[in-house]
Amino acid sequence: MASSYNWLWQALYNINADIVLSKLVPEDWDWNQVHANYGTPLMAMINEGIRLSTNSCDNAPVWRLVRGCMARGADPRKEVQNVSGSCCGWGDANGIFPKLEHIKSSGHSALSLVFAIRAACHKHEKEYKVQIATANKMLNVFTEFVPQHDVPRVSLLEAVVETWETMLSDERTTDVELKVAGGTVR
């Protein structure tokens, strides 16, 4: 599936939240699939998400994008193997920003990749202080991830739930008594 949606992978890499979080993305898109170059969808946005100094502010599109992807099931803990891509390696010809080492994505999760990029930035802490702060913010946002349960779920109308709540609270309809530690429950 990854190769048939190159536009979506490019949108992830380029932090285009409007496209990635739109109705253009198929409902059955696997938010934990592995792209041969980028790794997972979350990993695809990490390089630019940390590198760009504009992402240091709280209302930058990258944070809406990361949260939106995680809300759709993207797991920052998902590790990848055998991907060809790498991150970091930033720097400029003028030497204002020292060249950083490239970090291979293979063997990483989104979490561990951010830790690795942050460690590379710490070698030139003064020049990359904004990127270090952004990496810390990304790690903090990743902690908001709520794992999806493997238990199948069924949607119910609220009226059905209310009916059962009413029946459970009406002692005239109780015909089962459970003995539990600390008392009895009807």
C-alpha cells in the first residue's frame, strides 16, 4: 500500500497537515505501515518536524499533524527494520550550523529516532538549541499516544445504553446477586 500513496508520504515528510488529515486519505489507511524509505508515517515527519525552527512554537502545523496521526492509530513505539532512509545530516556550507551525522531509520521507532536526533544535536548544543527543544516537545507530544485496544468494539446508540443503565439501577429488575469482598452487589 505504501508505494501507491506516494503523495501522502510526501505530505507527511513535508508536514502538510491539511492534506494528511483530510478526507483524501482512505479510511483504511494503515497508520503503522512501513514505507521502504521513511519507515512509519510518524517517522516520515520527524526529520523536518525537528529541523525546521518554525516548529518550535506550540501552534505549528507539525503538532496538529502528529496528534492527528496518533489519533488515527499511528504508534510512536512501532519499530521498523530494513528501511533505507536516514534522518539528520543537517548543516550548512558556511559552517554556522555544523554538519550532523546521518541517522539510519532502520532499527528505530519514532520515539527512538527522536532520541537519536536529539543526541546528535546535543554534540553542537549551542547551534542546535531550537532543534533540541523541538525534539523534547515531540517526545512530550508522543506521550499523549493512547494505544488502541485489540478488543473489537461495537457502537451502540445512547438510548440503548440509557435503557440498560435504567434497568441496572432499578432493584425491581434484579434477579442476580453477586457476593464480592466488602458486600453484596445486585
